[in-house]
Amino acid sequence: MKNKEFNIPPIYAVLLAIISVQCGAAIAKSLFPAIGAAGTASIRIGVSAIILLIAYRPNLKAITPEQWKIVVPYGLSLGAMNLIFYLAIERIPIGLAVTLEFIGPLLVAIVGSKRLVDYCWVILAAIGIALIAPWTNNRVDTIGVAFALLAGALWAAYIVLGGKISKIMNGGEAVSTGMLFAALLILPFGFYENGLSNLTPKLFGMGIALALLSSAIPFTLEMKALGQLPPRTFSILMSLEPAAASICAFIFLQEHLSFYEILAVVCVVIASAGSTLTAKR
């Protein structure tokens, strides 16, 4: 009987994780009018850090200088990525922000490649960016686009640093320690924006739900799926995230995308999935 608990097939676990993250993004955006983007990011990362520190209880005194040199920038990139992404969705639709942000991991996946097929995926993704670009649609905020692309660059840095820290440090300890530094980076912005002073029990409850949906739940589901799925299958499923973001934002926030913006999402999803399929081992 005990083995039947939480027995979700791995593919469904990944899809649920994607939906959880994007529902969390919708909740985050609904909090912006009350506590601002920085305040929302502070609650999410702060609560997530507390949950992970309690769950993994990292021994900070046992961390070596070599580990500190990577885990600190790893955590700072994680925190900056979340803050910048929230600043992006404050100005542009969530679906577009996630689509632009996905350029970061896409470039990491194919960097250094000299094969023609990989250049094709880059060109397809570039077409997607061009379709979203401010000069094609007056309602797309230029600063919001810049923030989303910067979040993508930070995501790329987070991936590279995460790969390095995973080789010299336990995964749970690395994530919980990194999240601690992410919180230390973001919290001053939350106080500076004065959003945290507007917290009420209801808003704080929504912040806890945000932390669970955006961090704790998807992290658990993804870890479960990674233990059962080939990495390539996992990456292809994660490529659906821009599409999921657009659908969740439409359902929960009534954010409508134009035909060209939907086409841009499709281009980036295909480029991301294609690069995973054709990538060398």
C-alpha cells in the first residue's frame, strides 16, 4: 500500500510541473499591483529558501572554498533571473516573456556546435524573436522585452553553474544553499520597492502558494521524473513551457496574444525541441 502514494507517471509529472510553474507565474503577476514585482520575487524566493533549508539542512560550515566559489554565483544568478523575469512580466504578457527567456537555455544547448542543423534551430528561434520585437507590434514594451532576454541570459548562466556545482556538491545541499543567496540578493529590492510593507495575511498566503507552485512542487515533480525519463525526453517536454505559459496566462489573466506572437511561441517551442532531438550526446 505504501508504494502507491504519489505514483505519478514521469511524463505526467513533468507536464504537471510545467503547469504548476506557469500557474505560479499567473499568481505572481496578480500580486504585482499590491506589492510590486520585487516584493513578489522576495516572497517567492524567501519562502522557497526557508522550505529548502528546512528540507535539506545544509551544513554551511562543511562547504569547501571550491564549492563556495560556484554555489554563491549559482545562487545569485538564480535570484537575479527570478527578479528580472518578474520585472519582464510586469511589462509584457507572460507567454512572450517565457518565449524570449527560453533563448538562453536554447543557446546553451547548441553552443560550440558547427553543424548546419543547429544553426537552423538558432535561425528559427531568431525568427520567433523578430516576430515579437517591438517594431512589429506597438503594444510590446521594449524594456519588458529587454528584461526577458536578460532573464534568458541569467538562465543560461544558472544552467552552466548548476552543471558545475552538481559535480562537486550534493544536489539538495547545492539548491538550498544557492536559494539562500538568491534570497539575500532579492530581499533588499523588495524592501526598497516598499512592497513588503503592504503585506497582509491574505497576500502572504498567496505568496506561500506562489512559492509552492513555482518552486517546491515543480522541483519535487521534476526530480521524480528525472529519475525515470531519459534526459532528452525530459528536455523535449520542457520545451512546451512557452506554450503552457501562454495558455495559463490566457486562462487566468486573460492575456491575449496576436497571431504573430502565437507564431513566435510556436517557432521557439519547435527550435527548443528540435535542438534537443538533434543534439549530440
